[in-house]
Amino acid sequence: MSAELDRRGIVEALLFVAEEPLPLARLQEVLADEDPAATEATIRELAERLEEEGRGLMVQEVAGGFRLATRPEAHPWIQRLQQVKPAKLSRPALETLAIIAYKQPITRAEIEAIRGVAVEGVMRTLLERGLIRMLGRKAEAGRPILYGTSTDFLEHFGFKDLGDLPSLKEIDELIGPSGAESPSPNSGAAAEASPAVPPPTGNGTGDPTDAPEAT
Amino acid sequence: MTYQVRLEMFEGPLDLLLHLIREHQLNILDIPIARITEEYLRYLALMQELDLDVAGEFLLMAATLIHIKSKMLLPPDEAAEGEGEEEGDPRAELLDRLLEYKKFKDAAQTLGVLEAEQAQLHRRGAPATELEVEGPLAVSLFELLRAFRGVLRRADVSAPLEITPEELNVGQRIVVLLDLLAAESPIEFTGLFAGTLRRAEIIVTFLALLELLRRRLASARQAEPMGPIMIYRGVEYLDEQPAGRLEGEEARRLGSPRGYPEAGTSEAS
């Protein structure tokens, strides 16, 4: 009566029990696949099956792995079930987070220089939420703490990795020649600090601000 | 009135400048410094009159603006060391800061949209309690102040007499506003001041509102820039999807949580 469990079903089961997004390599290991491409193909087939059958779940690639998530269309019902409102981060929190995401590793003073206000309280919230983390200390007077985003950050916004960040709007073209070479201490700071501080994800694209890629 | 509303979670001076540039439709690349300084100081004075806990950054920016303004009044000095001040537009540094900040402000907006999308995808084992949100405003503080100025101006005309308000206090006014919102939500911002003519009373009402917003007992929302500001009981507007989603159609459907599920059911069957 019940169909035999196929590879797609196995991947589905694995994703179901996993608490964090499962990296491809881990799935490949468990499935004992020679070739990661085979694992990837199975994941894709599972995703297609879920979609074709109009299921409530989908496969989402996020934070360097794969996970099962409910389809967005199911959201209103889930809200009824859980009675939980999808709260959002405040604007100051989002702004601070954006600066950290694009400029990491970055110190609090550097963030405050951009935002023009103190960010201590907001940073504490972001740290408590696990959206940012301390990466190390900057090699300068006072050895200030350097901050960067976490894996939870990627998950929260649905990014595969930092290369997934939308490109910052290029504003240099708007500025006349007078402002074109605006002091941008940040790229320098990132370069200085990078030997001590590895980028938070495996994708080695480096500073996303340097690479305005298509989104 | 010794009541101080803490502003740390609200916006900073760069936000105020961007707000003013937008409000008066100024060209950010060619900011009329005299005018913007005047406007900036007007807001600052208002914030001080409200006894808002104006952070030092606001005063610093005021000093910067005045400094730039005075430099622009001076005739271009040929003799000045060309090395020190290249080209010499005194506004250049401020412009750089504004543009740099705006870049991230825009990026934050995009992040907000992505966040809202992700919030609709649920997964097993996710904590049932959602994010703690520390900021209440879907409109900026300066939008509120702008609306507040409008209310004040009208009051000044109709009730020029200043009455000492010994019975007014923010705590009581908070209760009054909560009652209002319990009876009706949302209420348009100006509606909170209906029948309130005295300047001091208006100020107390506004402070009470800020405190409610800060404590998330109320929330403010503005559907379009410079549009009317609606005040909601609690944070209930979060039920709706804010305008400007990446997928507008999706947002509209999901925006009516009561209507959509039924439609979806018939779709699915």
C-alpha cells in the first residue's frame, strides 16, 4: 500500500529532523553519495515533488544549507494556529544590522560614525538575538571589538551566504567629482583586520560592498 | 513638566536632515544650507520644548550646520592653502556622510522587506516567541514631530491664551489615550488632539503618545510619505503586511488575514 521510500523521501526525512539547515556535504555524507552533484539532484527533485504536489512544505536553501520550511501561502493559517505575530526588527536595529552586514568586521565606533547616533543599546539587542557576534579585536589603540553577522542573521533574512546580500545602491555616480573619492575608511579597516578575522561564512567573496552583483 | 521621553531608540540627526531634505524636496547634492539649518534648528527647538532627551549628537550637528553656513557666507578665498581644502565646498563632508548613511538606510529597508518575507516561512523547532522588537515606529519620529507642529500651529491660532496646566500630567494622559485607543483603533494622529486647544495640553498628549509608542502599547503607521499618520492600539498593525513588499500582490492578499484563508481553501480544493 505504501510506496517504497526513495532517495527524495530520505532527504525529506533528514531535513525534517535537522534543527539547523543541513549543509550539502553533510547530506552527501549521510546518503553516502560519491558525487555531491547526485545529492544536489535529489534535493532538487524533492523540492520539485513538494511543489508539484501542492504540499505545505518546501525546501529552502539558506545559511549554507538546506531546510524544510512552510510555504509562504500557509502563513495566514499558521498565524491562526499559533496566534503569534511576526514581529519585526526596529528601524534602528535594521540600520545597524545593515551597516554591520556590509562593513564587517566593524567596530562600534565605526558604526556610530555612519549612523551618527549611539548604537550601544541596539547592539546589545542584536547580540542577545544572536544576529551579530564578536569576531575579534581590531589592531589599533584600545583594541576595540570587531563585530560581524552570524549564521542566524543569514537564516533570519533567508540568505544562503553573505554573497547573497543585495548590492548596496551605487551612489558614486550620483556624486559629482568633488565627492567621488569620499573617505571610505571601511574597506581599509576590513582589509587590515581580515588576517585575524576569518569571514563568517565559507563563501570567500569578501567584502560584499566591493562586489555589486546582480540580485 | 519634568517628564522625559527617552529617545535613544529613535532616530538621529542624519535622519532629521534626510527627513528635512525630503519634506522640502531639496536636492541632496546641492543643499541650501541656510534654509536647512533654519529648519533643523526649528525641529531642535521643538524637541527641546518637549523636553525630549535630545542627545548630544543633535546639538553637535546643529553646530556643524552653523559652521558650514558661516563658511559659505565667506567669499571664496583664493589664498587659502589649496591642499587643505580641495575645491572647498564646505558642505562636501556633510554630503558624504549623508549619502553614506542613506546607502545603509536604504539597505536596511530592503532587509526589512526580506525579513517580512522570511517571517512567513515557518520551520520546525522555531521558538514560538517571536523577536523582541524594541522600536515601535513605523513612521519616523520626525514625521510625528512634523504632524505635531501642524497641530500646535492650529492651536496657537485658536487659543492664544496660555493657561498654566497644574492638573496635566503625562501619566494621566497615557491612560486617556489608552482608553481612546481601546474604544477605537486606529485613530488618525490629529484625532488624538480633538478638542484639545491649550498648547500645554497638546504637548502633554504628544509626550504621552511617544511614551506609549516607546512601550509598544501603541504603534504609529504612515501608509505613504507625508500622508496621514494612523495610531494603532498595541502593535496590532504588525498583523498586516506593511506596504511596499517585494511582491505587492502577495502582500495585498496576505494583508487581509481574515479573507485570505477562505480564498486559499477554495483554491486548494
